[in-house]
Amino acid sequence: MSVLTGEGDLVAGDLIANSFFGLVPGRPANPPFHDDPLLNLASLRRMLDLNPTRLHVGHGTPLAPDRVRRWASREHRRLSRLEAAGRIRARRDDATTLG
């Protein structure tokens, strides 16, 4: 769950992290424990569409939305290539997908 405050701060929790779980401040990273990194990235991009002023993450310092947007575009291309090559698999259970 993410929360967007009236001031534009997005409390993103584990939707995004700083690299190496906060050891590299200001550098976005996709947390490695998500069941579906592409679905997680899609959720992050929907949150960015809300135009937050800053992202507060579960691991590390707050992140600048513009930097996260640039990273998300690169990460989407990278994950899409891996998926096309059969190198990542989503651990989805369609029976439990909300929608």
C-alpha cells in the first residue's frame, strides 16, 4: 500500500528502494523480493502518474520522482528483455489477482 499526502509526498514503502537496501542513497532500485518485478514496476509507474513531489521508501532516503521515472523506464526495458528471453518468470496466481 502506498499513501500520497496532501503535500505531495508519496509513502511508497517497499514499492521502490534505494540501491542495496538503502546503502546507495538517491539511487532507485527494484526490491528483489517481489513475486513479479514487472507488475511491481507497473504499480510504481501508476504511483508516479500521481505526480508526487518526493517518494519515501522502506529502505533508504527519499527519492526524487524524476530520477525514479528515468530509472523506471530503463528498468522496464531491462525486465522486458529478460522476460522475452525467458530469464524471469512472474510468480502470479491468477486466482488471487485482485481486479
